[in-house]
Amino acid sequence: DVKVTQSSRYLVKRTGEKVFLECVQDMDHENMFWYRQDPGLGLRLIYFSYDVKMKEKGDIPEGYSVSREKKERFSLILESASTNQTSMYLCASSFTGEMGTDTIYFGEGSWLTVV
Amino acid sequence: GESVGLHLPTLSVQEGDNSIINCAYSNSASDYFIWYKQESGKGPQFIIDIRSNMDKRQGQRVTVLLNKTVKHLSLQIAATQPGDSAVYFCAENLGYSTLTFGKGTMLLVSP
């Protein structure tokens, strides 16, 4: 089974703190993603990466950065956390499946509260 | 802009009934669709997918139907069980490995 592991399930941080959310996948997937999920807004893409040291902005990159130093690890960084970044963050990875399209698999999520 | 949406925000069924969750999409260029199940406090779990050159695909107790004429996607769950209670998302893929998600439908299964 595909396994996407997010190191922290629940975090509480103070406004202005630097926050790291770590994600590891064990299936040698090329692609990795960070989403946030908010009630009424659904899943929104923050950043994604097609390869090591490569990153692309998603729909809502402002206030976030990412790091992909190794293929299996994709980190989301909040340089200076703000209360509007309180959310559930989902990491995902993907491979090209039998139909020649990419199937995205998610981790269990990290609940971040910024106070 | 074009988006993925759902007709029903909440669907309540009795255990043993068949459930149908609907999704409308508006981007005719979408070539791949996925259904996800998300239980409370967990990440979305892949259920089944379908490519635009197909109109039906079956899995274990689930069937996805794709009607490209009216840009409609549905997920059918046979003999719904209490463990099926969750939020179900459809997602469309335009390529480039990124997905556009619908807001989700809550499925509530009563014993």
C-alpha cells in the first residue's frame, strides 16, 4: 500500500513563529503536493513538486514555501505563521497509473492552530 | 471559471440501500476523474478513478459512471454500510498531475 506520512498530526503555534510540516512517502513517487482544507472551501493546492529541488506554486502559495531535498520528503514551511493559516494541511504524492494518468494519494493530515 | 461541483451536500440513506453521489464538472478538457472518501479527522482516501474514454468502471461495491455529454460523474455504492459514512469528493484532472476538487458530499448511513 502507498504510505504518505505526515510527521505531526496536531500542532499549536504562536503568531509569527516559523512552522515546518514534514511529509514522507515510501513509494518512490515523483510528484508531491501540499494542500490545505478549510470548511466551505474544500481542498486548495499550495505548492507541488515534480522532482527533487523543484517546486511549483499552486493556487494559494502566499505565506508558504516548500523544500524538496530528497525524493521521498516534501516540507511545507510557514515563515511567519498567522491566524488565517489555521487549517488542516494535507500532503500527497502521485505516480502515473495503469491508465497513464496520475493517481494522488494523501496523508492523514496535520491540524495546525495558530494563536 | 470552470470548476467541479456537487449537487447534494448531504445524503442520508439506510443501511443496505444503494447510494448515489453526484458530481457536475464544467471543464470539457478534463480527461481523468477520481472519487475520494474522507472520514472524520483523516485524509482523503482514493476509492476509484475513471478516464474520459470510459463511461463506467466498477470496483468492490462501488461503480463510477461518467456522462461526458452532460458533464456528470456519479459514484454508486452498493449495499451501503455504516462504515461508508464519510465525505465523498470528486476530483478532475486536466493533466499536469494536479487535481481540482469538488466541495464534497456528506454521506450519512443509518443502521
